[in-house]
Amino acid sequence: MTEQREVDRKREELREHLNQLEERVNPKKVADRAVGKAQDSYNEDPTPWIAAAAGVAVLIVGGIALALFSRR
């Protein structure tokens, strides 16, 4: 019976390792962690996020203006 116990113990270890891997690489869980970190970062100090959004807005408006006025 000790061999069966050893097999069961190894099987349980493997199951635990597979669960840990799944936790780390599951796309939904990875995305949820990333969103959580971003939300925490924004809640801690929104200034860089606001600056980045303003920069993106300037790039978009500049691109549109360039497209409209370069046709002349």
C-alpha cells in the first residue's frame, strides 16, 4: 500500500502544480490582475493617467487635423 500512497501523493503534487500554472497563465485571470493593478495605480495617483489620456487626445486631434488640412 505504500506504493499507492506515494502515487497518490505525487498525483496530488502534480495537481497542485497544474493549478498554480493555470492560475498564472489563464488569460482571463492575467487580464483581471492587470486591470486590478491599473485601477490601483489610478486610484493612488491619477495624474499620469490623465496626462497620458491628454497626450493621446492631442495625437488623435493632430492626426485628424493633418489629414484634413494636408489635402489642399
